[in-house]
Amino acid sequence: MLAGGATEAEILADYPYLEPDDIRASLEYAAAQIDHAVVLAA
């Protein structure tokens, strides 16, 4: 949603069960996932 242009405040308003730390945790997870080596099979 952030990549699509939504602000953190908009996300939190749409999903009241989320907290700011939830958004930060999802960004940290995504950053960790793209930092992995990619192995291509030939």
C-alpha cells in the first residue's frame, strides 16, 4: 500500500487493528527478503 501511494496514516485509518510498528516490521521484512542472493538454475 505504501508503494501504491498510501500514507502510513491512511493505512492505519483503514486497518485500525494495525499499529505503526506493524508497518515498520513489514518494511524490515521486505528489505531482508530482497537482500538474499538469487541463484538461477540453468
